[in-house]
Amino acid sequence: MNQGTTKIKYFLYARKSSESEDRQIQSIDDQIKRLKELAVNQGLNIKKIYTESKSAKQPENRPVFAEVLARIEKGEADGILCWQINRLSRNPIDSGKLSWLLQQGVLKSIQTHERQYLPEDNVLLFSVESGMANQFLVELRTNTIRGMIGKLEKGGWPSLAPAGYVNDKLNHTVIKDPDRFHIIRKVWDLMLTGSYSISQILDILNNQWGFRTLKRKQRGGTPLAKSGLYAIFTDLFYTGLMVAKGKYYQGKHEPMITSEEYDRVQTLLKKRGNPRPRTTVMPYRGFIKCGECGCMITGYIAKKFIRSTKQNRFYNYYCCTRKKVDIACSQKKAIKENDLELQIENEIEKITILPEFRKIALDILHRANDEEVEKRSKVYESQHRTLEDIQKQLGELTGMRVRGMLTDEEYMAEKEELQKQQIILKQHTVHTEARVDRWLELTEQTFDFATYAGAKFIHGDIQTKKEIAMALGQNFILKDGKLAYNLHEWFVPIKNDYPKLKAEYLASKPEKKVLSKQKSGKNSDTFSSWGG
């Protein structure tokens, strides 16, 4: 038994953090059990037991520890019983306070399962051991950061994979989640239409599609939260890029979306802001602007009493919100929803093609697929040659620095510029590979839209009408009751060239009612021109 310990009143303090610093530390219950056994063996008087689950990295971060010191300073106890000295402190400020209390005799003993620290001991011993606890954290942080950067530079992701991906622990990589990757891609597609709010997408994902997050040890297996959906839509990881401490790294994981799709979603998120709840469904509100003042077009319902039926009828109208007080807007007259829809129908008609042309167009496209693959392969080879050249330049740059031909500032500037070019080119390389697979699919979707959108718009529900209208183009404006917009580039050739082809085809149809290139030379010429 230690001399004088029988008169010392101890506070037992047990702490464990959930961070990496405490992976090898026993649980709080185990610490208490072992320390109680130590107290019995050495005849120590435990006045109260304190427990805390907080990190000791930062000072003044532990309210329980602060209470222990405050009560000791008041004289309610004069000893601390703990598992190891690093349970009390891992920062120099808390260590200094403990050391000062020991030197002043306010704290008469710090007892661990290994040894006892007393006021008369050499102060250097306590300072060294508490300093070692602090140094351990400094080295741990430095090594952790170095390891993370090293993994990022090799294209790996040093953290939990975002929704749609999983961590491959065997190969230390990130791979597609077979159960969730395609569902998250569909979520991006919904957002890209521009016709769904975040709340609507979340409801579809969780309630209609039954999405549940990846189940982990202590969390997961639940519907996605709204904050989680925002996190998906703002994460560059889905484009193949990784961001850490303001620097960009090219990942080896398979991208889910393109950079252009990511930029489009960021624009939509900024426009949407935080919309207020609406009880009235107005499909063409929220994406059309006034052509005079630039304010958004809003909608309202007008009621009209019909004497013949003695009932009220309701009509949807659209007009400028005129919210910019510093700009005078003369667009006071509203337009009926039916009139607006007639204009949209006319625009759809301009890019609508006959089913026969859809069939022959897709036949041509499939034949052209081989040519596209060959072209993309050449582009891919060129990109790889440039990447090899950049890697060679990086090697030469290092040699120049070693020989003293460059200063540190010049070396870092050149290196960062080359690495930036390397990352951008790698991303373009990934997009080139993806485009070979995607271009035919996207073109087929364009011709499907051009064939069937008109009928779907006329007979579809409100949501369908809005989706089709927004799929036509962008930058919709309404002025003097006339709708204008920028037609998507993939519809422009159809709008410009198809009317002539249709006229030629219809002119030849009475002669040959069956669509056949073999039987109608005239039709054959039409199909040849359509191939362009």
C-alpha cells in the first residue's frame, strides 16, 4: 500500500472516445471494474465515479472532466484514479492544469493502474508522459492525413462510399452498389428533368421505389433523408472526381453522371431554392420567365359562374409576378392555360416524326454505331498519348528540381498545373469511354420523344405535360402571350430538315403504300437524305 493514500479521497474518472485514438483502450465498464479492483487492493477511498465519452484532443471539451477539477479545487477530493494518464488529457492545456494542481498540492495523487504521480515527484516525469500522449495524437493526425492523400492520389477514396457505391474492403477500392447504383442514377434523371422538387423526388425514392440506405453496424437500413438527397446532388464524387481540402483528385471508381449533368443539377438547385408549399397544381409555373422584366411566370385560378348550369367553372391563368420593383413591366395581361398548351403542342408538332421515320432512323443509327465506336477509339488513343506525355513531363520536372534548376515555388507551380491538366484529361477519357455506350441510347430516346411526345402531351396528366414541355429546350420566356425558348440542339436537325423529307415521303406514298427501300427508288433517296 502506498504511504498516505488511505487519507486521500479519489474521484474515479473513466473516459473513452469513439475516435481512432481509443481503438485499443478498454471500455468504460472494463476501466471501472479494473480500477475498483485496484482500489480494493491498495485501500484507496473512492468518493465518486465519473464517466465520459468525449475526445480529449481539444481543451475545455469535456464538461465532466471540468467538474472533476472544479470539485478538487474546492477540496471535495484530492486524488484522481484513472486507467492511464492519457485518459485525463491529450492536449497541453489540460496537462498543464493537472501538473500545476499537483505542484501546488491541491491534487495529492493521480493513481493509474501502472503507477502513482505525487506532488513531490520530479515534475519532468509527469510532463514527459502527458506530452507523449499529446505527441501520439499529433503523429496519428499527420500519418492519417498522409495516408489519405496518398490514397486519393492513387484514385482511391479514404472514407465511406456515398449512396450508390460500396467500399470493397478486400481490394481497398470503391465499386458500384449492385442494389442501389441504378436507383441513384434514376434519381439524378428525375432531377435533370427539372420538373420535380426535392420533396417529390424523395417521396418517389423512399415510398414508391422502397429505397433504403446501406445497412452498416450502427446505422443504415433506413429511408434516405432530405439532407442525404442534397448531399448526393452536390457531390462531385458521382462525376468521377474527388475533393479533399480544396484539391481535386481523379477517382478510379465508375462515374454515375457526366460533368455536364452535374452542372445542370447545380443550376436547378440554385433556381429552386426553398419553395413554399403549394395547394394548387400549376404545371407551367416555375420554369418560364417574363420576356420583358425577367421575373418568373406564376399561375392563378379564376372562377366564373355559368348561368346555364348554375355552377362555377375554374380556369388556370399565367402571368408575370412583376416582383422587380425597380423595373417597370407592361406584361399585365394573363394567358389561359389552354392557350399556352396549344402553343406547346404546336412546338412539339414541329419536331414530331412519323413512326416509319423513327424505324428507318434507328436502323441507320445502329449501322453508324460501328463508325462512332471507331472515332471514339481514336480520340481515346489520343487522350492516352497526351496523358503519357504529361506523366513524362512530371518525371522531368522532378529531375530538374533535384538538380537545382527550379526553386521550390517554381517546382510546385509547374507540378500543380500539370496535375490539374492530368485530372481534367483523365475525366475526359472516362467520358469518352462512356459516350461510346451512351450516344446511341440517347439518340434513340430523342427519336422516341419525337415520335410519341405529341400524343402523350395531349392525353397525359399534369406531371407528364410539364416533363414534356421542359424536355423541349431551355430558357423559356413568355411575352405578349407568346411562348419562346431555346430548342435543345438534338432536336434542331429534325425541326430544320424533317419537313422536306416528310413531304417527299408523303408525295411518294400513293405510289407505294408499303415502306420499302427495295421497292421504291424515290423512298430510297428520301432515306439516304435522312441519314444525314
